[in-house]
Amino acid sequence: MASVIYRIVSKQPSGYCINSSLLRSSSSLKCWQRCVTTFRTEISDPSEHSFDHEGQFYTIPKKDVQKIFMLNWMSPHEKNMNKMFQEFSILIRRPALEVMDILKRLNYNYPLTRFLLYGEMNAGKKFTMTHIMHYCRSQNWVLLTVPWANEWNCKRLDVSFNHHKESLFDLPVHSKILLEDFLLKNMSLIKEFTTSTTYEFSEHEASEQGIPLTDLISFGITRMKFANDVVGALLKELQILANNDKIKLLVTIRGINSFWRKTGQKKEKVQEIHAQQLTLVNQFMELLQSDTKNAVAMCSTESWVNDVTDRKSYLPTELMGKEGVDFLEPFLPIEVPKYGNAELQSVMDYYIDRRWIQAPEAKTLDGRAQIKFLSGHNPYQLYRVCVPL
Amino acid sequence: MASRRLVQLSNEHWIVLNIKRSTVHHLQRCCVHSRIKEDLEDENFKVLNILRDKDVKRFKWEKPPDVRTLSRADCMKTDMNWTSVWPTKAPFRWGSVPLPIRQGYRKKEYKLSAGKYGNAELVKIPNFLHLTPPHIKTHCQAIKKFCTEFPSELKNREIRKANFPLEVITSDYVTCGTSIRDPRSREVTVNVDLSVLKFDEHSVTKIKKLAGDKMDEKAMTLQLKSDRCPVRKQNFDFNVYTLTALYYESQEKEDWEDEMEESDWVKYQWDKTQSKKKILKLKHRIQQINSGEKTDLASSVSKSDPSVSVVDTEDDIQSYKSAFSNLKDEGDSRETLNAYKQSVLKLLKL
């Protein structure tokens, strides 16, 4: 009899256990308990977050996640995490609050303000950016995102010569991906706007003045040959719109230090292409250096861009070099540090809540101290350490 | 197994006889024996131990060491005069050194390396047995009569430094050889304290570049060494000549020194860079916006030169300048970046 029961239990799918526990926790009583616990806030609007909420988790609503972050922003690993935890929660941390505090007080008539996030590997720069992007979306900003700038250097899809300038190289496929991403994120916001000038892409093809901006973008997506030129046109249009107080623009570039490195792209006889020779990089650098009103640029330097052998440095000058700093200044350096003690405890609380930590030994004070020591306060390492628990 | 046989001697005393019958293992027998012993002794039995206990050692008479075969080290007293044993530099002699020294390859992990007796390895390496503290004490005592007393006014280090900025170091060598000359005695080292000399901002940076690693930049001292000439005096003269040449060369300013590029700068000069133009332009624009002028982007740049309307001695620009040059000079760190952030925030009026 006992063996029969055992067999039935063991035949259940492994996901069932977690599922059922989550279902139970979402009953009304548990919901109320969740509000009471210290590591969560029920405020999902990031504009209402203040320094009181530091070290607490908040959940991004599912429609926002689908719209903004799902397509290109999140890596498969992070998507998998969301699937596991059945929600998209992020920890409210000091750097994000700091940036949002500055954004609230900033005079938007001033020329473009540049933020530079820096920090050690896996310290949470990306999720800080996610938080800020969510804030800007809640304020109806237009988001122009480069999820991983190093992709232009490393991912060899297609390279072509630029028609207008001989020394530059186009990346049509990357530009197409960028345009698609932009269109998906900002479809509702840029519906009404039209182009201000005519753009000639070749002798036969041109976009006339006054056509909707979405048409220009979809032209770039369908005619991939001109996708890179369309990106340039789009950036110019966005600058004009922002200068006329019609939109507010957030430019997000992850891994900006890849702008000053050699790429792996090749075209015919040109075996080595520097990132400065790419049209996309030039267009974005022009945008960053322009004094556009109503625009904020948020960049991050990433050690991942470097070779495997030297990824220890994480400070801006070491990663970007002197040219990078000279180009970007005046910028606002924002450090994203590793977890503090309070943050660490609240993350562990969250993992216990989500059943990521199940072993009873790990939940004790002693176990927590061990996990803390093993992780070295590093967010990703903390996640990794808790895998077998 | 051992059998026991109880023999009654008198009224109260019993004796147990242990008799070996077969080839029994010694240990086993001992165990049995001791067990019987314990059992019986409680009951006032005495055990006759025919096979003696093995662990009780018999007294063995030891031979006293033969004085004729002992080495000198063995016979030494603890309070003997070491300087008389080892007066000068000499290769190692195992017989005269009363120390338990070992040297050499260990053939097995658990084995020790060879001792000092007849050990050629110990002879190969240099030793300092002729330079022990009592040696040096006696040497000093012997030389003392040739020395003069150090002037008491100069015992203070700072007074000495101010009055005698030049320090000349030479060494003499005494050997009992055929020649009294030693080639090493020609070397001369001259230490100069540069704080006595007059330097301005330019000449300091220039002498740093010229002197290279001969100069200690923090303490501002110069160390000149020379052994290129055959005689000591020539070497000294050469050092002094080098010092003179370095000093006067650093005072001069050539025409090409103004053409230095940013990568050659010892210190970051913010006033000469593009950064200054950029910041002044930004500041000009911010001022325009704050005063409520509504000008187009293109016209504002062309209309007025920003460097005219914006004074670069303003507080926020000065703080930006210092923070940015600090960032460039000292490199990135949490402190410099934070200071830089504060200055930018100040510039943006936040």
C-alpha cells in the first residue's frame, strides 16, 4: 500500500509542487500577509518610490513587462527566472532612486544629460536601468534602447558599405532589430507624429515630408538595405520632436565602452573594422553629443565587453579609455554597488518566499550567514549559491 | 593456552604457576597472565612470575665519552670568547662551530638533511660567523682611537639637513692581500636635498623628467651614483657636474616645450583642452535658459561666443575644473568619481 502511494507521488511533475505553493500563497489571506511583510511593496508605480522603499521588492505589471522588456531587453536566463518566480519583481535600490530623484528635479530645457552607470560585474546595473526605464515609461517617455551595444561588434550578421560616406560601414540587420524594438515599445506614443523633411535613401527611393513616423520606420524594417539610414533619420526626427517639447526621450545604451573598441566585423578586403567606423555608433554618438532638450541618456559601462582575461577593472576610465571620458563629459557617474546587508536579507526573504531556497538549514540564521559569505554580497553569485538549496 | 596450577605453600598463601605448554603467542600469553594476576591479587594471592616482564629494563652501564675523540665544539664552554674562535672570514669548519646545523638534500620525506659533520654543503655557502655582534663591538673599539667626536650642534637632523644638503658616500676596503687598492673604493654616491635649490613649477616637472629614477619625487631628493672613472675624485667631480647640468637645464625653457600634447602632460591642464570649451558652451546655454531667452539652438551658438559672456572664474566652473583634473590625474576611484558627480550636479543646478 505504501509503495503504491509513493509511486503516485513520484509520478507527479516536478513543477507541480511550486505551482501549488504559489497558488496557495495567492489566496486572499496570504495576499494580505504579503503586504505586511517587509520585503515587498505593493506600489507598482515607480514614480511613487522614495528612499523609504529602499531594499524592498516591487512587481512590474505584466502588460508593461510584455511591452517593454520581453523582446530584446531580457536575456533568456532572466526570462527563465521570471517564469520560475511567476512574476517580474525587482529590488528597489539606491542608484535607481538616485537617478529618479535627479530626473524629477532636472530642468528639461537644459541640453541632454548623460548618466553613466558603473559597477562590478553582475552588480545589478541592468536591473537598475530596468527600473529607470519603467519609471520613464510610466511618465510616457519615448524609449530608445540599445540592449547590448557590444552586439554590433561581436554578432556578425551582415556588413555593407555606406552609400553616403565611404569610410563608414552599415549594419542592416542590427539596425532592423533596433527599429523593430523601437516601434514595439513606442507605437502608441509616436502614432501622430510626421516627418519634418524629405530623406533621400537612393536615387529612386526617398521618404517625403509629412509622412507618419511609423511609416518611415516600417519602411526601414521592410527594406533592410536602407535600415541604417532610417535609424539616422529616426534619430534626427526624435531630436526635432524633443526640441519642440512634443516628446521626452530616454536613450539607453548598455555597454557603451564597446564604442571605443575593435570589432570582429569584416567586409571584403577590410579585415579590421573599428567601432568608430560603424554608422550606427557614429549616429548614436552624434545624438549623445547634441544639445537636445527633453532628452536624457543613460549609459552603462560593462566589463563583459573586455576579453575574458581582463575583466577585473570596472571603473569608467579603465573601460572606456581617455577618449571615452572626454567624449562623454560632463556626465553623472552613478555607482551600482554590491548588496548591502539589509538588501541581502530582503533578497533571501524573497527567495524563501518564492521557494528558491527550500532547505530548512538555509533558512536559519546560521545558514543565512553562510550564504552571505559564499555569495560575497554579489547579486548573481547569491542566486547561484542558492541553486542547490 | 597457559594453564594455571595453584600450589598451597602455607595456610594462607597460594602461588600460581604459569607454565608454558604450547607455542602460544607472546602477547596473548601476557594478556592471560595479567588477567590472572588481576584476578588473584584481589584475593591476596601472590603471583610467581616465571617468565619475566619484558618491559622492565635491566641496568646497562654506559661508557663515558673518550676525550681524545671529541671535537673543539664539543669541549667549548658556554661563556667562551667567540671572537677568538672565529677571528676573520673563513669557510665553515664543523669542528669549531657549536651549533646543531643541518644542510643538504633530504633523501626521504621523513629523513632529516645531513648534519654538520664532514658536510661539504655547509662549506660551499658563505657564512657570517666573523660578523657577529661581539666581533663588531671589538672592531669598533679598535677603530675608536682614530675617530673624532661628532659635533654636538649637528646632532639634530633638520639642522644638519639645512646646512649640509650634499651627502657624499664613499667606502674604503681593507684586505690582507698583495695590493692595498680595491677597485670598489672608486664608487661615489652623492645624495642631494633639492628643497634647498630654487625651482618653479616648470623646472620641477622638467627635472623630474630629466632625472628619471634617480630622483625620489615625494621626498625631493636626488641620488647620483658613479663608478665610471678610475679614480674616486674624478667620480665625485662627475657627480657634481651632473647635478649642475641637471639644475641649469631644468631652469631653461625650450620653444618646443609648449607643443606638448595631452598624452605628455605630467598634470592635466584643463584650460588648454576641448573640455573647457564644451563646459563654457554648456554654461552659456544654461544661463540663457535661466534668464528666459528663447533662442534657437543654431543661432545661439553662432550669435555670441560663449567664452566672452561666461566668466570661467565662477564657482561651479572652478569646482568642475578641479574635480575633472583630479579625475584625470589620480585616476578613477570612488572618491574622485563622487567629487566629479557633485561638481556636475552643481553645474546643472541640482
